[in-house]
Amino acid sequence: GIAIWTWDMVTTVPYAGSYSMLVALYAVSMLLLFFARLPMPTVEERSGATRPLLQIIRQPEFFVAVIGATVAYGSMNLIMVSTPVEMKSSGYVLGDSALVIMWHILAMFAPSFVTGHLIRYFGVTRIMVTGTLLLAVCVTINLNGSSLIHFTAALIALGFGWNFLFVGGTTLLADAYRPAEKAKTQGFNDLIIFSTVAMTAVSSGLLHHHFGWATINFAVIPAIVLAFAATLWLDRRRRRLMRHQTV
């Protein structure tokens, strides 16, 4: 797409054209946001009863939601940013990397048309567990080959895994707060998630340079296992509480 058409626009500085186009796209986005009409907070959100943030974050739903969403975004970002670097090191050209990233982005957002329906039908914890398994599939593919098919399949699995785990996590988060607590709870959640995103974006290239592609993939395994175990624990806890309520 745009990256392929503009990467050599400035002949003396590779990719300067791509970054320039990115700045232009951001400027257009900022302009469009001026015309956005966002809904105002409801009366209940402005004046309802609230609890201290510490009490909110102690709830199992909160920390499992945050773990899931943070692992989803952190793992995805670390692998996604490193993939074009690894592909270039393996001899692939920009067009190949752009194709892989295109399929990855499609896999990240296209499932959103049905993820909500899947959550309602199967339950949020099952969708989150599925997301962790898809992230594990991505790592497995990455560690077992470096063909174009391997990179493409891995990043498609990464995109689907991110979608299921992140959307599931943000859906689960809504169970942890009252309407008047929405802003501060979501704000704290976003602080944790996007601080992790920033750290993985900054460190990805450095980690790849010093430790290699395999190490990056191995590094996300403990986080995936943590999200998997935490979500399973919450699922069993909820089922146990439901059985007690029906007795």
C-alpha cells in the first residue's frame, strides 16, 4: 500500500516518504476528530455511587481483564513490530513484509464483526482462552519456519488471538465497575495496557538485535500462559459461584 509506494520518495533517506505520509494521515485524522460528536456522560455516570480505585482493582474480574488485554496487546505488539525486521534479515523485500502485515491487520479487526456475538454465545472467558491458544499457535509457527507462508500464517493467528483476548478482556472489564466508576476504571486499565504497548514497541527492535527472533517468541510464552491460567481460574470460579447460587 502506501508504504510500498512512498518508501523511496526521498531517495537519500529510505522510508522518509512513508513516515511523511503517516504524518499526513495523522493530520487528517486529527481534523476529522474535530467533527466527532461523542456522547455525554449519563446522569448515573456523573453522580452515581463510587468505590475507591483500590477496591475496584482487587476484584477478580478486574485483574483477569487487565492481564488478558495487556498480554494480548503486549505480545501482539512485540511480535508484530519484530516481524518485518526478521523478514528483512531473512532476505524478504518490503512488498513481502507489507503483505504479511496487511493480512495481520485484517485478522486483528475483521473478527470484530462477530466477536461480540461469540462472547454472548460462548461466554467471555471461553473467547479469551481461545485468544491465548491462538497466540500460542502464532509462537509455534514462528519457531518452526521462516517461509513467507510461516510469517503470514503466524501473523494471522496473532491477529485473531489479539482480537479474541483483547476484546474479551475489555468486555470482562465492564463487569468490574459501576457506571460512575467507568471513567477511572477504564483510564487505569488503559494506562497499564498502553504503557506496556509503548515499552514493547520501543524494546522490540533492541531485543531482536541483541537476542534474536526466537528469543522474542520465547519471551511471550510466560505471559500467554499467565493469561491462559488466570482466565481458566476465573471461569471455574464463576461456575462454582453459579452452582452455589442455584443450590
